[in-house]
Amino acid sequence: MTRPSKPRLVPCPTCGRPAPFAPDNAWRPFCSERCRSADLGAWASERFRVPVAETPDDDAPPAAH
């Protein structure tokens, strides 16, 4: 007889509490619906941003030498 394995615990990305990373955790990798909603709200309000390198403006006149 095999023992059911314990789900792996991962830190919740929002609050850091341990959260089971298993199919029965409806909010994985978050610990709760509240943390999942807080993360979604942060993305929606653009608090999380991916940095981009500035590129020269294509419409700018060429630099004088």
C-alpha cells in the first residue's frame, strides 16, 4: 500500500505564507482567494512593470556631426 504524498508547500507570492502547490488548492500558487485577488489588482493597476530599454526615437532628426 502506498502512502499519499504530502503536497509540496511553496511561499505565497503575496504574503509569503506556505501554500500547498497541489490540484486541490484552487488558488495555487497563492494561499487564498484574497492573496490571488491582491496580486491581480497589482497587475491591473500597473504596480508590477517589466523594465524596457529605451530605444532612440525613429522620428527624431539625425544628429549633426
